[in-house]
Amino acid sequence: MDGTQLRTCGRCGGRYDWRRSTSSSLKMTYCGVLCERGALGFTLDTLLAGVRVLPLEWKALFAV
Ligand SMILES: [Zn+2]
């Protein structure tokens, strides 16, 4: 173990193993979803969920 998995939480300053973070989108930044939400006021998950349904024109662009 070389400790490279250990990160310092961007909110609470705690040391954590990013692989164990409950934050799904910002594992490398926050120790958990509570800190992510506390720091941002929301989670990226909820944000991304809002745009998960792409306009059909966008899908055409990505498919090329
Ligand atoms: Zn934290």
C-alpha cells in the first residue's frame, strides 16, 4: 500500500480512500455524497439526471 488512494476531502478536510467515497461523480474531491452536496448545494448526480434525456439532435451528433 503506497497510500495513493488516499485523498483529502475538499469540504471536511478528512483523509479518505477515494474508492470508498459514496460520492459517485466526485470521488476524488469529496469523501462522500454528504460533503459533495454540502459543498455544492447539490450533487452532480441530480444535475446529470436532469440532462440525461438528450435532444434527438444531440444524439445524432454523438452517433457520428
Ligand atoms: Zn468530507
